[in-house]
Amino acid sequence: MKYIVGLIAMLILFTSGYFFSQWLQLRQAEKNQISSEVILNRIKEVSKLVTVEGYFSEMYNYKNYYNLEWSMFTKKALVRVKAKVSMGVDLNKVNIKLDNVNKVISMDRLPEPEIISLDHDIDYYDITEGTFNSFTPEDFNKINSDAKDYIRKVAIQSELPARAKLQSQKSIETIKLIAESAGWTVKISQPQSIKG
């Protein structure tokens, strides 16, 4: 009889141990709950010609401190910014007129190239917070915004605008060649300046 009671006690102990371990695993399991709502605010039709793309990789060093640059008052972040800058022309700024009778395409010269899009990723390598100066979500938003502005400035000061202008001219020459091979004449004039 003692043998059966001992066996039942071991079975109960084993079963309760198994269920307890399962309960601990469920309790320690990482839980994520994601809720998302996507709203399309508006659709805008655009006519933009991307002529070049530049790929940038920059190390961005952020430091913030109160009056004294002591470690307990200083927060720092070392950030790698990888960006793709697309540059080209906005064709909505170009007047294009078609004369179907005489087969003439009249258009303004292309405007100066501009940044069409700037996509960037940020990797934080080293984040150091001071005892009395820690990072807030606003700080990370500011780092993101500053890094994007920095890449924009670097892109404008690089050879990208000159290359975009050259590539835009080549694109117009290609369009002109295609039109002329179809029997059309292309006339390119200076854009009229807007008086204000």
C-alpha cells in the first residue's frame, strides 16, 4: 500500500512540476501586441524625372551637455546614417505645348535639379547617458531630423546636382531624338521668369 501511495505522490509531484514549468514558460514568454491603422490622407499626381541617385554613409556624432562637459551631465550618441538621395527635375514646372498640325513640341528648358527623395536609415552604435542627462524620445527624433538635414546639405554640396543636370540634358536629347525620328520638331525655349 505504501508503494502505491508513494507512486501516486510521485506522479502528482511530477505532474504538478510539469504544469508549473509550463506555467513559468508561458509567464516569461515575450508578448507583443501590435495595433495598426493606416489612413490614406491624399493622393497627389506628380511628374518628376529622377536622373541620378547618390548613396551616402556618414558617421554622425551627437553630444549634449549642461554647462559642464562632465560625464554625469553629458549624453552622447554615435550614429551611422545610410541614405539614398534621388535627384532630378520636377516636370510640372515645365511648360509643354503640342502643335499636332505642324508636328511641333514646344517646351521650356528644364529647371535646375532638386532633391526628389531622401531615404535614410539610422543605426545607433554608442549611446552614453549621463546621470543627470538622459535621452528622451524627443532627442532621438531630433537626431533623426538633424541627420537627415545633414545628408541633404552634403548631397547638395556634392557632385550630385551637376551630374543630375547633365543627365537631365541627356534625357532631353533622347526625347528630342525620338520625337525627331517620328517626324516631330522639338523647340526648347528659356522658361519665363515669374514676376512677383
